[in-house]
Amino acid sequence: MSEMETGHSVFELRGITKSFPGIKALDDVSFDCRAGEVHALAGENGAGKSTLIKTLSGVYQADEGSVHLLGEEVRFTHPLQSIEAGISVIYQEFSLLPDRSIAENIFLGREPVRWGIIDHARMREETNEILTMFGDQHQLHADKLVGELAVAEQQMVEIAKAISLDARVIVMDEPTAALNEQECEILFALVETLREQGRSIVYITHRMREIQRLANRVTVLKDGSVAARFDHVPEADKIVHAMVGRDIGNFYPDPAKAHEIGEVVLSVEEGGNASLSQISLGLREGEITGFAGVQGAGRNALAQALFGITPFTEGSVHINGKRVSFTSPRDAIRSGLVMLPGDRKSEGLALMQSVEDNGMISPRAFSSMFGYPKQTAHGDVKDMTVAFNALDLRAAHYGVEIQSLSGGNQQKAIVARWLALAPKILIFVEPTRGIDVNTKAGIYHRMRELAREGAAIMVISSDLPEVLGVSDRILVMNAGRIVAEFGRDASEQEVMHAATDDDLLNTPALGTVGQSPEVTSSEGALQ
């Protein structure tokens, strides 16, 4: 790091053009990053951000243009070459081995050796030293298996790996997509520390507040070209306008009116299992219920219990007044309840299948369970094409393997797949992770349309402003319990206080929330 002075360009991409069959992904794009700065790279899904970074890191080679590092032209033909040159990329989809420890993942392929034997003690010591940079708000240690970690913790391991490589350039692709507010603050502090050390940070995000908080400069890509360059951080509206070419209007749809909220469709009484206790709730027709809480609070465990992945072992669940017992997702889907998973690659996608086939997985398996008339394959494909187009899913064509798409476009395929069934109860887990602002707005408005058509919707998101923006009411979880309930006008501070106040765990559990329009909390009525 000592050879670079703050303010000088560490790398430059000059006039990069890259094409794939049927599509020009990049067209004469130039981009650079200086020592000691955070350069934000923004753009819609499919704008070319991932292709640009993969060209920098040696995954792809440019058809035209050049890459310069420390003033000298380089040509990386393999990612290992860029890593050795001090460039580390942290992708949305992690490259971790679940059956190995954190230390083994961080030092994979470059394990320290002593007397011809891997020096595990040194690996553990250096790993734990790096992990201290993340503060004490986590339970990570060198020997913990990666497969036991939550998505947010895996993100931290990826960042720790980059730090261990002493990378001069660190590219972060949507680094906060699966982090809660507290974890975001830890990440932001870490980014600022890395900047102070003189490292170059390329920060890819769709979240305007993160750009405002961290960036020194902003470059916006649109349709494979540079749409705007800002040597300062402008107002969010200017960045969004450069991304989508227009104003997106009302980002969040209007909340439900009182007369639009109907009867309780799903209720849980005193539900519990190994991760949850005393869960009582009700989801109503026409209403969007958001769930807030820190990592490990129990929100994902609740979604998995409702969907039959890890069923309740205590209490009761009713749908439309009828008691049900789900022991598998198939049981839940038969009853009209579906879940959009948060980890799309392990839970939601068949990576080597086409976009079209991935879209058809659920309709083919379950359409008859909802009482829909049987359709021909042609009719199904036509319907999925309409659903994909509605979400602006970008691919050369829908016959390509879904793993070739950007993470955001993969997420769109999952959303389109389930929305095509229009079930009566939907659980969205991280529904807009890695999705651009324009498509986010579209998904939010589609959620509201489904609610107005009578669906009961449950939203779990690590993005607290998203939870507050889309929900009619918010339930807060902590340590596997529902500890508070708020209306849509609650502040982030109020919700986070409830999510982190362990004193609420010592109060009686809330009753069956959601049975009536009154908004309550374990501290009393909220105005």
C-alpha cells in the first residue's frame, strides 16, 4: 500500500467494449478509482456493472480497450492474476466452502506452512485478528464452519478474505444487500477505515443513502454505456434519473386504506420450535405486514416455519379458520401459501437450467393445486414471458442458462415465477436484494396490487427503510419472539430500539397481533 499516494489513480479501464452473442454488454466504457477513495458504480440490473468488474478482474477479456494498473497496461487472463496484482472482488454470490472453517476459507490456496505442515494456529490467530475489525456485534471466530453462518456473516467472511490478501483495490458488489442496520454500520465503518488506509474501493449499490454516506465519486452505467459521471455526490434524484432515464415517481405505493383490509387469512397461536417461542400473529387480506429485527432475531426462522421447512412443534396454525399442519413446503403451497427465498442460488434457482425453465418450475408443479385450469406448455411459457417482461428481466433471450444473468435479474426470475401464481398468502424474504431502484419500485407496486386483490403479504427485509416503506404495519422480532408492533408511520429509531431492547424479552408476549386494526406494542398503545 505504501507505493500509492492518496488521490492517484490505482487502476483505469479505458474504452472497454465487450460483446456476448446477441448483446453488447459494454460500449466504450472508461472507469477508474483513486487511492483512498470510494468510487460508487450505479446502474440498473443489466446495465453492465458486473461485466465491467469481471473485465477488471480477468474473468472476461475486453474486445476493445485496455486495463491499466499503477500506470502500466495489464492483461489479466485469469482471476488469480488480478488477485496477485492486488485486486479483490466480493461478488453478490459468495465463493465460500460451507464445510470449511472461516480460517480455512480465508486462507484457501495460500495456507501458511511450518515445517512442511499447515500452520493452523497461525491461520486462526490471523483470522481472529482480522475479525476484530468488525467489532463485537457478531459471534464469528476462526474455527466456525461457514455452513453454520447466516448470509450476513458470510458477507463478513468475504470482506475478511479481501483484507487478508492486503488488496489495494477492493470491489464490493451490493455488500449490504443481506445486512441489517447494525451490520451496515459496521460495514460502513470498515469501508471508511479501508479508505483511510489508502485503498481503492469500488462500491456497487442501488441504495442511494449508501452512496450519499460513503462515496467520493459516482459513475452511472445504462445499457452498457456511461450515462453520467459525478466528481462529487449529487442529490439522489439526479443519480436515479441517470440510471433509468426518467423520474420513478412515487417509490413506495400508498398504504392500504382501512376498508381494503379484510379478515385474518393466516393466524398462529403460541407457535414455537427450537428457534421460536410464543409466536402469535395474524395476517389479513389486503394488508402488507413487515417484519423487522436484527440478524438472528427469528424472522427467517418464522418464514421457514410457516412454509413447512422447519415446522412449528408447538402451538397451532390456521388458514381461513381451518387448522393446518405443514410438514413440507408442498403442504404450504397446497394451502395457497408461497415463499420467495432470500438465498436465491441455494433455495430458489436451478442454475444450469434456462431462465424460461426456472420460471416454469413452480407453475408446472403447483398450478393445478390452486385450481387453475391446465395449460399447454406454450401457454405457460407465454405467461412467463409476460411476467418476465413486466419486471424488465434482461437477457439475450429466455433460453439462456440463468446462471449467466446478473444477480438482480436472477432475483427477478424468482419473483416473476411466484407472482405468476397469484397465491393468497405470500412471504417475501429479501425480495429486492440486488435489484435496481426502478425494478424495486415495480415490485413494491406489484405487492400492493396483489394485496388489493385480496392477498395477505408478509415481508422480511434487512433494509429497514424498505420494511417501513412497503408495510401497513410492522412486527418486530428479537430472540425468536415478536416483541413489538408499529404502524407505517413509525421511525427507524423506534423500530431499531424495539429490535435491540432486551428488556422487552422480559415482558409478556404479545397476543394474537393482526386481529384488529389497532396498533399495539409490548410497551402499550402507539399513537
